[in-house]
Amino acid sequence: MERSWFRRLHSIAGIVPLGAFLAFHLAVNASARNGEEAYNATVHRLQQLPLLGIVEIVCLLAPLAFHAVGGLFVIATVPVAAEHPTRAGRARASLQRVTGVLLFAFILFHLWTARLVQLEDHESLDLFHLMQSALASPWIRALYVGGILAASAHFAAGLRSFAQTWGLARSPRARAAVSLFAVAVFVVLATVGIRAVASFPLPNPV
């Protein structure tokens, strides 16, 4: 596969389905603002969807593995300056790479603590209290806020890269519009995500 097509596939995998899943996942977590019962009902309803395991593998885990491994390969083999001659371009690329590495580590942690738990009967978990217990640690709460910021920033930077890689923003005006849209996306996603974390209150001391 030519490098240009690899970069195009790598870019689009970060937007669809991964970017779409990020927005959906944050929206689901935002249901915690309506309380414990609403959050658990929303999550358990999703867990009961038919063929969920196959959908997760095909539409989420496979694209995630491709995008993550491909991204680490690009970071290791392609200097930022080789692709971005301008200072602004190098800054955006550096942001995307740094947030990508941080996000990769955070996703592994998030899967371990929230998804790969009691796999034989995951549907019976009280997921609200599971997250509340985890977020009782100020370090873990800060880690989740950092992960949400990294995910939002990485996706927003990816929108700009996607438009550039696919030739969708050729004029300066179009590139400026994409950049403005990316900033708006970052603000919305980060706000929704952080408010969702805040919806899991600290447990009352005994």
C-alpha cells in the first residue's frame, strides 16, 4: 500500500468510527448527570444490543488497533519537520502526536478498569458505583480529566489533519474554517466529558 493511502486510511479511521464513538461514548457517560438509575439503565441497555461483541471488534477494536499502531509507527519513523514546513503545522502535528501517545496509555487504563471487569457477568455490575468508587481517588479523577482532554484535543487536531490529507481544505479560508470548527469540537467534547466525570460524586465518608 502506498504511503499516501496508508495515511488516508489512518486518518479516516480516526474520524469514523473512532471519532464518532468518542462523541457517542461521552454522550452516554453524560447520562450520569441524571443520576445512578439513568446511567445504569442507559449502559445496560447498550450492553443488551444484539451482536454487540462482534460490532465492538469490527467497528471499534480493529480500527482502534490500526489507528493506534499506525500512529505509533508514524511517530517513530516520520519527523514532524519532514511533513510540516511551517511553525503552525509543526505545532499542530506535535499536539496530535503527544495527545495520541497519552490517549493510547489512557485507553488501556480505561479498558482495564471499566470494561474488562467481571467479564463473565459484566452486565450485572453496578457501573455507576464502579466508576464512583474509582473516581473517589483524586489521582484517578485527574487521570480521567486528562484523558478526556487528550481525546478531545487529539480528535480536534485529527479533523484538521483529515481535511488536509484528503484535500478537503485547499484554500486558506477553508483551512481557517476547519480549524475554527475543530476548536469548537474540542470545547464541546471536553465540556461534555468533564461534566460527566463531575456527575460521579465523591462517596460520603463513613
